[in-house]
Amino acid sequence: MMKPKQNHRQLDKKLWQVYILECNDETLYTGISNDVINRLKAHDEGKGAKYTRGRGPFKLMAVSHFMSHNRACYVEETIKREKKENKIKNLFQMVALHYLEIHYENI
């Protein structure tokens, strides 16, 4: 039996999430994970990112899902460079653009 050709743009098997947390000191932290629930537990236990240690409890402000790790990393880095007041709005704008790109790529 022949194997189907691998598409160079094949998607990761897991969905990747970019998430934004509000820390107890009202700062925002942007992160990426393929298991947000466990990642949030790690943040709560002080085992997450160095930035979040000692800044809990956290409030989950936004989560967006991506089918590729590369795209999620790009969005995370872009959001991290944004001003605080624009982070959540721009995350949702980038998600909308991502879905438009996928749609038109497959036409």
C-alpha cells in the first residue's frame, strides 16, 4: 500500500493555544501551550514561567487556538510586543486573519 504524500504545510496533531493571563499585580502575561489547563496549574503552583512566579492568582483573559505550532509562536511573539491595552483585541484580530488565510489557501 502506498503512503499518501506528506504535505509540507501539514498541521500539527494537537491544537496550540495562545493565552493571556492577568496577574494579581494587573500585568498581563502571554503564553503558548498545547494543554492550557495543565499550563495554568503550573503557573498557579509557581512552576510556570519565571515572570508569573509570585504574581498569582491569575485570571484567564483570552485563549485562541491554532492548528500549527509555528503560527501560535508567531502570534505569541507579536502579542508580547503589543501595549497592554491592545493585547487582547489584537489577539482576536490575528485569529480572524489566521482563519481567513487558511480558508483562501485551500481554495
